Amino acid sequence: MPPHAHLDGPALRALVSGGHPAFVPPPCADAADKPRDRIWELAESLHCSIVGTCLTNAEARAILAKLGRPDARTITEHRLHGEIVQIAGRKDGGGRLLQKALDRRHEREIERFAEAHTAEAVRALWRASVERGEIPGAYWAAITHPATDWTLVQDVFGEVHMLSHLVGQSNRADIRRLRQLEADLAERDERIAALEGRVVDLMEQRDGLSVRNRAIAAEQALSRIAVAEPADADRENVKNLTAHLERERAHAEALEEKVAVLMHAAGKLSADLEAEAARRQAVEAELAAVEALLAGANEPIDAHPLPCRADRNDALAERTLLYVGGRPRQVARLRRFVEARGGRLLSHDGGTEENMSLLPGLVSRSDLVLFPVECVSHEATGMVKRACEMSGKAFRPVRSASLASFVHAIAPAVTCAGAS
């Protein structure tokens, strides 16, 4: 029997919440003598997280299509997920297809984990994968590894569960902001297109007036050459033409001024559009960093706090970060995020209520200093930079006070921690 196949739903929920199942399975034979677990052999409570984390929607639809489902391409993503979770528990009802799809997709990780022969070796490979943000393949390889015991299932399942909470909470606010930015950009595009059309019309009018002015000037020259002393009627015509020419010139000058104003407005709107596009690109980069780190799940961050373990080898273990500025409630969430990964987060409100003289001491105790540029004073920013330069500490501006910006900003620190 696989090391965790005997666990039913209540026992597994007790296991991932820090408790113990009804009984601990007896010691298993050497992992080299056992095959990997099949998905239909695993506890049903694991199927949802495996399908949601390790399988893409396109692969899930392909499995339904192979099973003869006519609605494989049109079924909603929620129903698609439910159908595949049901299939996972049936060996001859699609379970074999699902097993092959998962093994084929994560073949590289399975081969890497095959080098492990003990639960501790599997745990070490899992931790290394989490630090690199390679969650889906490592999750499938670790859960089905023959050396995996119930304690390791507890840790791996629990960490994936909490990562899914974290990414869902951080993504929602930024997704709303992205949608608003897309609407604003579309509106600006329409306004710029309308202004460009107006500029073209005015330039055509200006060119037409120039042609008319040259024609009038030519007529006046011919009139002066034709007769040395024109008759009274000719004098009146010349006077009228001169007055008309002056009016046309004034109109042309007014049009040129309008063209200049509209060109200036179009240039400003183009600059605003480029700034909004750069901001959108930055937000998308932050979301990509969060999704790459946390495997793209959708549940709230604070539903169940991640248990602390003194022996964890997390990316921020033994590292101290200082966060200057921001919003108090958000700073508390960032502290829980850092502490859940073995690190420590110091904070200073940037002089709102706390004394600015405390900043140099906090900087000296930190490995990395961060501050959200939209939510910190210029005075605090200058003092932080000076203190960091004097003490040789690294500092990094953060685009906003959101969790996604924070995760994106500390991604280099996570990489450095993994390398060390």
C-alpha cells in the first residue's frame, strides 16, 4: 500500500492542519524496490490540489476529448476541474490517461526526484524546487515518490495549500487595477486618434489657404502690371482683394496656432499613454513573479496560517528585512509573509508617528531595506539611502505598497538566499 493511500478525508484534513491521522503506517521497504504511486492510489483529498496545481486546462480538455466528451472544448473551467478530479480516482475511467499526462508533463522533475531514496532526500529536493518557484512538477514528483511518508505529505500538501491562499489574495487587487488601466488606455487611444484626425484636417486647411494666398498675390501683381492707373472699379477690387487677403492670412495664422496647441496636447497624451503602458508592464511583471513563485492558485492568504517550523530551510531563513513607509495593515501582512518563510521583517512608518532618528539603527540590523515609493516621504527616503550607503546595506525601492510589488522586489533576495 502507498505510504498515504490509507488516509481518508477527515484523517488527511487532520494531517495537513498539524494533527495526526488515525494511525501511522508501518515502515516501508527500500524506495528502490517500490514503484511510484498512481493517482488513483492516493487519498481522494489530494486529487483536487494535484489537478489544480500540476495540470493545465488544455491538457485537461484533451483528456475529456479522448474520453469522448463532446463538450470538452466548451465546458467551463470550474466544471472542467471537477470532472478531472472525479476521473483521478477511477483507474479505468480516465485515471490512466490522467496519470500519463502528468508523468509526461513533469518527466524532468520525476527523473530528478528518482535520485532520492529517503524521505529526507525527497524533502531536500522539494525545498530546492520551492526556492526556484518550480512548484507543479516538484509537487507531483514528491507526492508520488515511493520514499514519501505521511510526515512529508503533511509538509508538501500544507505548503502548496498555503501558497494557493497567498497568490489568490495578492492577485485580485492587481487584476482589478489592470482591467481599469486597460479601459483607461483604450479611452486614451480613442482620444489620441480623434486629435490626430483633427490635426490632419487643420493641416490640409492650412495648405489650402497657402495656395489661395499665393493666387491672390499673383492676381494683385497682374493688376498692377496691367494698368498704371486703374479705374475706380479696379481700385475698389484691389481694395477688396487686399482686405480679403488680410482676413485669409489672419485665419491661416489662427489655424496654425490651433495646430500647434493640438500637437502639444497630442504629445502630452502620447507621453501619458507611454507612462501608463510602463506602469501596466510593471504590474504584469509583479504578477508574473508572484505566479512563478506560488504556482498560480486562487484562495485567500489569511484563511489558515502556515505552521512555523524551526528546521525549515526557507528562502528568507535567517534574513532580516526592513520596510520603511507603507500602510500599517499591509505591513502586518508582509510581516506574516516573511516570517512564514523563516525571515524577519522590521518596519518604520517613515516619520508619520515614529521618530526618524530610529532609522539608522534599524538599517544597521537589516540585510535588505525596502520602501514603497508611493507611500513614503522624501525625507525618509533620503535618510534611508544615506544610512544604507554609510553602513554598506542594500536598499530597493518598491513600486507600490501591495503584496505583489513586495514579492517582485524581494525575488532577487530569494535567489541570493537560495544560492548561499
